[in-house]
Amino acid sequence: MTSNHNLYIVVIGCGRLGSLLANKLSNEGHSIVVVDISTTAFDALTPDQFSGFRIEGDATELGVLKQAKIDKADVVIGATHDENVNIMAAQIAKNRFNVPKVFVRIIDPDKESFCKAIGIECVCPTTMAAEKMITSLKQNPES
Amino acid sequence: MTSNHNLYIVVIGCGRLGSLLANKLSNEGHSIVVVDISTTAFDALTPDQFSGFRIEGDATELGVLKQAKIDKADVVIGATHDENVNIMAAQIAKNRFNVPKVFVRIIDPDKESFCKAIGIECVCPTTMAAEKMITSLKQNPES
């Protein structure tokens, strides 16, 4: 698997973050399966970018993850608004199905250390936004 | 005003992002006023970090912004969950009170170009999180 390889990616959650990732990654040529508990969420997938699969279901249920062929996934991304769902699905992906790369979006910055402790890569948009603003203030306070 | 200067910063919205910024920036020695429509939001301000002021009110009302002494502000940060509130307050800060540095958090990535067009610096946590994940995938697809 290299960076130019076509990856098989399971995206859990089709909100703003999940749909953005699914659209972009599908458009880049990767094979995408998006899982969401609500079919209306899939409206955010744009036909000119997204050519993957949609699965309606609860990503904390093993049957749903199996339906998404998580055992074949190169990457699993937990992108729902519920960080517990993201972390739970990521743990199943990593520990039961040996998925090589697992990401989760977390909401509460305090969960970052928990994710690191269990070996899951996490991204906290709130922390990132705060850091970007503080860095910009320090570098260029008047622009 | 230099990067080491004590800045007067008005933070609008005391949710996760606003409170994180208010706590950090106050702890760094800046003078902070936080505005939120709900007093319970201020519970996220931690006494060991935050030593600024709290104002309960709607930041799209001129009287509330004046109460926050926005005319003296070096920086205004629109950090509520409603990007329209953030953009509106930022426009007042920039155009009416000539605040030198104005940031807004936006929720919908499509609003980025609108903010740029009106000269307001915006940060979209969703876009940042997606970019971080995609970059990490490209750089190191198996870690």
C-alpha cells in the first residue's frame, strides 16, 4: 500500500466531515463505503465526486461493519458527531479486523489522551481551530 | 501591538471553541471578554486559567458589543456555533469599530469564499480536520 495506491476506505458518519472526506477521497480515486444511521445524510454525497457505496446502519453493530467489508479496509475513519461511536467503531476496526489505519474525530479535546493511550489516531477540530487562531495571532497580530 | 503584547480580545461564544480560546489566551496574559447568550456557557471557563470578564447577551446587538468595549479590542473572535452570528459580529467589529484582527469560525466550508470576499479571516474546523486526515493518509498510509 503506497500513497498512490487505490485504498479501500470505510467512512463512518455522513455529516459535514464524513461527506467532505467521502466526496474528496472518492474523487481522488479511492474506493469508499460510507455508513450512516440515517439515509437522508447521504444527500450530502455529490454524484460528480462520489462513486462509492452507502450503507444505512449503526456502525457500532458488528453486522453493519461486516456489511461494509471492514475486514478488507485499508482505512477506517470515524467521523460521526458522537465521539464514543467513532472510538468504538475504531477499536473494533483496529483490534478485531486489524485495519492498518484508523482515524477518529473527537469532539472533546480531553479525549485526545485516551485515544493515544489505546493507539487510535484522533483529530479534534476544535483544538485545531483554536491552535490555528492562536498561531495566527502570534505570527501576525494585525493582519 | 506585537506578538508579546498584552492584547484586548473579545471572544464571542463560550462553547468548546470559545471557552478553549478564552482559557488559553487569558492564561497567556491577554485581557479577555467573553460574550455568550447563555450564562451557563460560562461554566466552561476554568478559574485557574481564566481571569477575564463574562457578558451575557446577543453579540449581534450593538449594545452588547459596546458593553464588551469592542471599540478598544485588538482582536475579535466569532466562535459561536452559528456562523451567521460570527460573521455579523465580525463585520460590525471590522467595519464600524476598526478592530485590527477579526476571526470567525465557520461551519459550512462553502462560506469560506464569502468570508474572504469581505476580508474576514475564517477558520473552518471541518475543512481543517478533513485536510489533516487526508494529508496523514498520503504521507503515511499504514501508520
